[in-house]
Amino acid sequence: MVVAFLCGACRSRGSVEDAAGASRPASLDAGDAAAPRLVLRGLRPGTRWARESAHAVHWDAPAAPPGTVAHVETSVDGGTTWEALGDVDALDHRFVWTLPATGPARARVRVTVAGASAEGPDVDLVPSTKRAYRLTRVSRALPCGMRDGAGALVFKDRMWILGGWNPKIFPRDTTNDVWSSGDGINWRLDKPNTFLKGRFDATRDWEGRHTAGYQVHDGKMWILGGDILQHHYQTDVWSSSDGKVWQRVDIHGTELGDASDPPSREVPQFGIRAWAMTGVLGGHLYIMGGQTNDGYVGRDWPGAPFAVFNDVWRSPDGARWTRVETRGPMWEPRGIVSDCPVFQGRMWVVGGGTYDDGSAATTHPREFRADAWSTADGASWRRETDDPPFTPRQYHNVAAYDDRLWVVGGYNALGNEGDVWYTDDGANWYSVPTPTEYASRHAASVWVFKGALYVGLGNGHDKAGRSVADLWRIAR
């Protein structure tokens, strides 16, 4: 199966490398040596692709008239003969190839646009690591009701749901209730929603929120920061050992403005931000990236205009936070990623992006990313892939399950995604077929629980247009 995707992030220039590694760009107009170049990117001698995995072939080319076709071919005999893989719009700049399960040990790719061709070096085809996963429905409607951005944790041998967003059922758009289950089927309400209309004491209980950081660390469940739906930054950190009683543990920073509403006016040690990414590595909680957004909060927050971050902070106890001095290559500023799990001893940042500034002119539009990075210490980061086969996205779920790293759903400029991907090495990705009843969604909740990966809730709709509150199980 061959699938083509639009890639709006393919902007930088590159070059084709021949078998010796030399740069070998191809002219778009073979008759004009000074014409702009057609260039393949990302293919290098020694590249190893696993059979049955999907890979993006991408190119840079000058602007072409609408309807110009890019013809993509493959050769298994060193370029002597070629077989068509497919045609896509040349302006897509990207073609996704799912490799065959059998065949010769090497293959190369050629792209032709308007009579000019560029081909890559031979790629070594190694054995497949694909596994036969199935996606089956556990529940059509969880008792907590539809919500997106809810925390999903596995703690004390139970699945937990924390908070979430749904303005149709929550009086202040978000909730702070807590649910848990020992089997994914039977759920109990461990903590009712206290985030109701009227004055709320945010020193005694956490404000309702969604898309916060949710982690398990040091024998407790943790909530790190939050969103800006209450028109202020949620900068607090909470922990609980039973889901019923929560304690605020962060050391309060400088208070700004009206002291009668301190939770909305505090600058924490890790700075003001929303949509941050979080993880646990080496006995520390991590808060990374995220952004400020004066279009939704207001300019009365000193020092918090629109900005996007790629800084890294860690804490052993949720109270004392230290900035990690990063070194070497680093991921571009971003946020809006559900989790940064540990996979093969390294913490991963996959995809993400930025939220728009909310202005009528949209000075800062949304951005969507798909690259993957990992770190063993929070300081030194390694780029694992620049262009995986799935589309750039945000509000997606990332999880480590069955010795694989997983990417589930998400959102981009084309809307919700309904795909499921996994990799055992960060370079070779496989897709899992999804049933027709499975709704595309973003800001879903994901659990790794009792030998399976569970996906539920999120912002999505079934074929009748109803919001989903379902639960699905992925397992072999």
C-alpha cells in the first residue's frame, strides 16, 4: 500500500547523494544548467529500512504549475530498470512508501518532476519487525462522559482519569473529578468535581483543567501545570497517593497583581507557560517547552507575551525545579504533546507544535511538527527522525508499550487524525489498521495497562456526529 501525505514543513534545502556520498542535485529543466534544482532529501548511503515499514520520500523543487505530477519509482537492480510506485501532486513534496515484505536486499527511489529526475542511493532492506496488533472496542461510552485532554495514568494497578474539558457538561468548561478502573470496564468516581460556579479556593484543590502534565513518580500521581481556559496560567503542581486527596507541592513563586486570586498570579520556578510537555526520567519529573499566549490570557501578565520555548526543567519532588543546561543539537520550540515517555532508556519528544495567538490577523499561526528526539539525561538530545511517515501533528498521544514507541491520533491543519503508528527503533514505523467504527480524535487519553495499550475519550465524533466517550484496546 502506498499513501501520500501533504507536508507543510518541508522547507529546507538538501542534496541527493550518490553511492560515494557526493552531492548530486538534479536540474528541474535538463536543458538549462542554471535552472532551479529538484533535490531529494534524507536519503544517504548506508540507510537501512525494515521491510513492511513506511518511509517518507521527500524533495525540494521550485514552484510548479497546479496539477504538476511527481512520478515516484523504485529500482532493485542499481538503477538499470525502474518500477512505478505512484504519482502525487508535485507540490506535496512528499510520498510515503510502505516497503514490500519480500524481495531483493536493496532498493533505491527516483522522483521525476517536469522531465527532471533525482534519485537516491541504494537503501539496505532488513528484516521486518512488524507485529500483528488488533484494535478492539472495550466500551462504547465510559461513565465519565466525553472529555478531551484528560489525564490518563496507571497507578496502584488501576487506570485513572483526571479532569478534562467539555463545556457542555462542566460548568466552568473543565473539571477536576477523578475516576479509576481495575479492568477498563467498571469505573468508579474517586473524587467528585469541585470546580463549580462561584468562588473556588485553588489552594485547597486543583482547578479543573485539561492538557496538563500527568505523571506517576515517587509513589504518587502528579498534575503539572495546566491550560489557560480560565484566562490565567495554571502554574501549580499537585500530587496524590490515592486520587481522592490532593496536595499542592510546588514552592510558590512571585505573586503578580491581585493577591486575592494568587493561583492565577504566580510565577513558578519553571516560568509561566501552557501546553508544556512532561515526563519522568532518572528519578526526576520534567517540564519542557510549551508557550505563553497573550491572545488568550492578556497582556497584564508582565513578561508573558506570545513566546514558544524549548527549555528543560526537572525536579526530584515537584517543589524544587532546576533548569537543565542543554548542549548540542536541540528540538525546535514546541509543546502540545500528551506525554514524553521513556523508551529504551531514553525520554522522547515526538511531534508537537504551537497554538495560534488568537488574534483576528493570526500573527502567530499554529505550527505542526513530526520529528522525534530522545535523551538519556535531559541535557544531550539526539534527533531520531526528521520526517516519519505520519503527518505533522499536535494534541496526539505518545506512549511506550510492548517494546515499541507509539503515536496515536492528533490534530493538524486538515483536522483530526485517526491513525496509529509504532516503531522499535525510532526510524522504521508501522501502522496499525483501525476499524471503521474507530473515530479520528485528538487530545485522547492513553493507558499502558495489563499487557495492552488502551485509547479512549478525546475530541472526536462517530459517524452520527456524536462526541465519543469510548475506550479501545490495542494488543497482539
